[in-house]
Amino acid sequence: MKKITLIAIFLSFAFGNAQSTAEYFTKADSFLKANVSNGRVAYKNIKADPSGINNLLDMAKAIRVSKTDANTYQAFWINTYNLLVIKSVLDNYPLKSPLDVAGFFDKTKHDVGGENITLNDIENKLLRGNFPSESRFHFVLVCAGLGCPPIIASAYKPSTLDAQLQKQTVKAINDPNFIQVNKNKVKVSQIFEWYKGDFTQNGKNLVDYLNTYKKEQLPEKSKVSYYPYDWTLNEAK
């Protein structure tokens, strides 16, 4: 009898958590659709009524996700990272850049998903650390700077995650502003410099990696350099 009761409690918890996770993704999707346009965030509007993002992050405090369900885990932490970046901007709004706030990424702690962690912890420990072969995270985690690949007006969801990761990676690498090509000279974001190891796994060089997603292939002997990162706030005008 005791064993049956424990199983019932476990199933009830698992079902309830799955429900809350699904609701979280749905509400995050609605929030982003209402407040993101063309890769920019309507911080001023959200600041005027922060109830939506506050409710979302209150939900995120109670959600627990397991690495064994990789898609749900990754989708939860990608969305939560992007929402926490928005909330951190709002907490210091108005500002011109997230770098205007000391410790924005590496000191300020956030209570979410049963963790008390920084933005860098989410990116480097929970996502990159647990899934080291997944380089596409870099094209969906949005740091509030214009130099970052743009935030999308929808949530990342477990059922569509791989397609979303692929779409955003292809979009970024084929964006002439993000990857600047002049004959055999290629200028790329400093993202590729800071995280070079993520893009040069399994014996690939950076040009090999880019050509995996480029519609127009780069010459094999392309010379790669890095242009300065633009930390200007990605605010909707």
C-alpha cells in the first residue's frame, strides 16, 4: 500500500510539473509575441506593466526540469535565460547597454528552476556544460545587445526545438551583417572568437563550421577576422 502511495505521489508530481512546464511555454510565447518585434524588445511598454514577465518568472521558480528530457530542459533554460535578460534590463531601465550594469551576466543571482544562478551559469553550466556538442545555443541566447543574434517573437518549445535552433543558426550565418564576406575575407562576430572551441569540434575549422549552414559556400582558404561586438541595447524604437 505504501509503495502504491509513493508511486501515486510521484506520478502526480511528474504530471503536475509537465502541466506547469507546458503552461510556462505557452505564456512565454504570448509574452514574446506581444513585446518583441524585428529582433527588438519593447522594454518601455513592459516597464509600464511588468505583470506579464513577473508572473512568468514566478512560474519559473517552481518548475523543475531534468536533463534526461533534453528538449524540455533546453527549451526551459533558453526561454528562461532570455526572459531573465529582459527582466534584468527592466530592473535597471533606462539604460543604453547591459554592460552599464556591473555584474549583469556574472554576479546577479536569479531564483529559477530550483537554482540560484547567474545568467552566465545558465549559459555555460546548464546548457553548454551539459550539452557540449550543441553549438547552436549561441544563436538563440540573447544578451540584450544588438551584436547578439536577434530575439524571436515566440518561445522555444520542446516539440519544435531542433527546428528552431536550426532556423536561427542558418538565419544568423546567412545574415550579411552578422557574417560579412568580401571575396576570400570573412568578418564574423566575436561570438566565434569567445567560444571558438564550440565551433571547431571534431577537427573542423571555423570556415568548415560556417559552410555547414551557409547557402553560398565560403572559399576553403578564407581569411577570418572578428568585428567588434555591438552592446547597444536591443530596444524597440
